[in-house]
Amino acid sequence: MVSAGLFSGLSSLSGHLLTLYKIKQDGSFRDQQELLHQLRELEAGNAQQRALQKEQQASRNRVHEAAIGDSYEIERDWRQARIGIEVKAIQDKMDRELEESPFSYTPSDFHALVHTATRGGDIPALLVAPFVRDNLSGQENTDGPHSFRVAIRRKWLQSPWSNDLVSLDGALKRPLIATDVDIFHIQKALHDLPVILIYGEVQSSSRVWPALCAWNIVDSPDLRSVQVNFPPVALPPASPQSSHNSDSILAFEDELGGSTAITAGLIAEWFHLVRHGRIPRLHTLIPAALEAERRVIAAGLAASFDVALERNRVDVVSARLGQARVYLDAGLREQAISAASQALIAAESSEDQVPTHSIRQLAQILDSLGLTEEARRARIALESVARRAILRNFGWGNQ
């Protein structure tokens, strides 16, 4: 608008100058003076009008700039408020999840803790959750006292196989009140680590339902997660006035701790055999008085060799030999004979190089089982394997 007004003023001035020129040519001096005076007044009015137009434009510019500034400040304040609301919502969600979580950490911190303790999953973690009581509220269960945690932990630490797992007592801060959902959250946080979780429920203060859940123990689709539900056990009635009753409760807790320690040790043996090829030994460490338990453990350990064979951790001769040894240690003669016979057939028919120490041990087991003819066949197979190994070392191939 300023340039338009200026152009209009210049046009008017040009017209008046042209008029002045004509007057100088044919007008009187008085007329010329009056016309010049009029021109000066007109020019002064035009200048004033242009100044007013400039001031009006400047005022409009200032208003526009102020509006832009106010809009920016309003947008900035809204953006900051929105960020603050979002941060508060995220923080409230994290606080709520941490409060409701069965562990005392954020999921990422919990995973980092267990990852470090297990050396990146090289050894399973043992987590023990206090048992939840159905006659107490959620807050009362959280506040405690926490049932059976001490007995289970101490029995595990006293067992000869305690180094097979990393005990992380205290990682779970409360009983698994929302049992299935709590287990889901624990598994989600530790989805890629080997874990054995012991938990349970106390029904009406008179019956205990122990349970065990394990995952990532064996890298197999069928055995990725293992669930063990122990039979319910009657809980001795509480009577603070009776020392005999107190002894009964302690004995009950010790028995419960022993059962969970043996079961966790069996699952740990599966892990170490399948993952690292370590020969099972749990059945030899259980007290001799627990004869029935030793046989059950032996059957479970023998099954672990099938999984190790499937995962190519051991060859077929070593797998059947390991099963025969476990059965023999547990006094299961018929099962030992069956496994040793399968190992002998595999050694005689295998086209691959069978370890000589495996065949030598097989011959010794067959001798201990009183299978003289089978032991002789094992030694013949040993000589054949040793001969092929010597010829192969000289580059003469299989002769």
C-alpha cells in the first residue's frame, strides 16, 4: 500500500508541474505565485497522507507480528503441557506396573539381573515365590509372613547339587497372587533365559499345592516349557502352645523343601546334559534311604539322553551307554540290560567312528550285568574300531 500511495502522489505532482509549465508560458506572475502556493499545500497534504499510510501499515505489521508471537507462545505452552501430560501418563503406568509386578524391578532391570547371574543363560536361575494363602487378602499376602520360602531355599543350598542352579532368593517380592498372570509376566521378562520357578498355594490353611514351572531348559518345541504340579499335601494344624505341633510343621516344610530341591535338580540335569553334554549324577547324590526317589530320578535322567541324542549333543552309543549306567546305578537291572544291548548293537553296526572309551565302558557294564557273551562282542567291536582308527591315521582308509 505504501508504494501505491507514493505512485499516486508522483502522478499528481507531475500533473501540477505540467500545469505550472503552461502558466509560465502564458500566465501572469500573480497567478503563478498562487498556483505555486496551492501546489505546496497539496504536496504537504500528500506527504502527510503518505506518512499516515506508512504509520497505519507499520501498526498493522506490529499487530500481525504480535499475533504471530502470541500464536508461537500459545503453541509452545500447549506443546510443553502435552509433553508433560504424556510423561506423567508414562510414569504413572510404570509406577502402576512396578507396584503390581511380582518382582521388585522394571522388566528390563529384572532381565539384566538374571542375565548377569546366569552368565547369559549358561546356567539356569532358581526363583522361589512365597506361597499364596487363599484366606488372606492380596495386601496381607504381600505383607507376609511369606510361607515356605526359607525351607525351600535352605534345602536347596544344603543339597550336593546346589551349584547346578543359581539361586536368586528375593528376586520375587510377593506371592503369585494372580498366579497365571504373574507367571506370564515373569516369563515375558525372562523369555530368553533358562529359569526354574517354584511357587504354590495354601488352601484354607490346611492343604498345600506346590508347583514348579521351568522354561528354556531344553531347546525343543515340545519341551520349551515344563510344568510340574505336585500332589496336594495336608498341612499340620497350627498350634503355638504345642511344641510337638511346631516340630510337625518344621518337618513338613523340610519335606516340602527336599521334594522341590530334588525336582529342580532333575530339571537342571536335563539342562546340563542337553546344553553341555555333562553326564547326569543326581541319582548318585540322593541319600540311599530314598530308594524310591532314586529310581524315579533315574527314569527321568534316562529320558534326558533321548533328548540329548535328538539335539545331537551325544551319539547313539553314548546315549544308550549313559542310560544303562544310570539304570544300573539305581538298581534297575532289566532296564540297564535293555539299554546296554541297544548300545552294543549300535556300536557293531555304526559306520561312523565310535569313541573307543564308550565301547570300553560298555564292555565293563555288560560284565557287571553278567552278560559275558555280549561283553566279548563289545571287546571285538572295540578292537575293530581301534584298528580302523589306526589305519585312518596312516591314511590307508577303512580296511
